[in-house]
Amino acid sequence: MSGTAANRNAGRAGPIVRQLLRLATAAAMVWALAVAAVAAGQEWLIFRPGTLPPDHRFNVPSDVHETWVEVPGVRLNALHLRLPAPDGVVFFLHGNGGHLGTWFVNPALYRRLNLDLFMIDYRGYGKSTGRIRSEAELHDDVRRAWAHVAPAYAGQRTVFFGRSLGTGLAAALAAEVQPDALVLVAPFESLSALAGEHYPWVPGALLRYPLRTDEALPRVRGEITLIHGERDTLIPIEHAERLAAQVPRSRLVRIVGAGHGDLQAFDAYQAALAQALGGAGR
């Protein structure tokens, strides 16, 4: 190639390279802005509370009592099914949306098992005051809520029950307290692992709520039951499979045909839940 032709090609390549550099710079800026938005708005992405007015009255049976748990600077609203002579209690930590009015359901199951049910709303959910600001604070809230109710059930069966978001909290608390049983419905291996699947372009180090179920579960000594819908696309069943592989003595129940939010519509789920809550010998 002559020097003149080479110069012409170089001249044409220059604008193309500059255009590619401009596109790459713009793409990097868009990525950086998107990452910054996700990092700043984690609470909005993870926690989707339903709120209730302070004077809201729950439409619950007479054996369900509204109560409050006082934590530093915040009041956590709770509902408590109290039976005349229960054999124990189920401490329930719900998912990332809704409130007690949507989560406190099917008290007949707990009556049949002769177990009380205690359920809180997290900060900013339902009638609970404040807002979620850190994972450490969230763990401390559920720890204080359990301490509030635990003395009434000394020597009785204790079951921690986590659903979706609540599974990470329930597993961590169970590793500390060691209840008789832990039931995790639609659990995630960790919230950081789940975020990596849904937002692979966001650096994992930016997540302020890793919720490491995989680190807590091996330290739980009581009964462990994992229940997961086989068609769950929000939290794929592979998360439960990896958790079960970590703790081979745990029991994984697959609900055929179930997704994430419709588990309660399946008889197999209701049967598995009753067995897990009541214990194999009941």
C-alpha cells in the first residue's frame, strides 16, 4: 500500500475511533449513573411496605390480639394469636411487601396444631413507625421482637418461620437463638446472590443488605424445613437446593406447579407446612 493510501485510511479511521470512544464513554456514564441509582435506592428496590393509618383496626378473630414491640426510637406493630393452652409458638417473619393485614392469614392451621402465632411488621410497614436504614438494625429489631415474646413460651416448642425476605432474617436469628424448628418458605441463598442474578451489572460490593442465609443455616441445630415452588421465577428453587446441599439433614419440599406468591393455593404446601410447624412426631 502506498503512503498516500495509508494516510487516507488513517484519516478515515480517526473519526471512527473517536466516535467509538465517545460511545464507550457515554455507555460508561450511563452504567455509572444506573449503578449509583441502584446503590442509593436499595431500600426502595428491596422493601415494598404496605402502610396503614395509625387508627386502623384489624379484622381478626377474638383470640388474635394487637400488640407493640418497643425498639430504640421505633414501635413495631404485631399481631398475636393466643390460644388457651398452647404447646408453643410460631414466630413469623414475612416477605418484602404488604403488611400484617395481608400476611396474618389462616389462623385455623395454628389452632389445629395448638400453636400460638406471633407476627411483626418491620419498620415502615403497616402501623410500625420509622423506616429501614440498615441490615444490622433490621436484625436487631427481629431479635428484640423475639425477646419480647419468648419468656411466655419457655420450655415449649418454638418455631421460626420465614417467608421470602423473612427467610434471611429468620435463619440469622435461629443461628443465634436455636429454636426447635426453622421453616423457610421460598428462601434465597443470600440476597447478594439473588441480586447478582437480577442485576448482574451491579457490583455486589455495593449491596448493603447481603442477608447471608447460606452463612447462618449451617449453624442452626434444630429441625430445618425448606419449602419452595418449582416454578418460582423471583427466587428460583436452585437457591433452596444449594441451601439443602449445605445442610444435608434439612428437608427440602418441592411444590410442583407453584410459583412465588401462590404457594398457599397448593394442598401439598399446606400439608408440608403443617408437618414442619407441628413437628414430625405430632
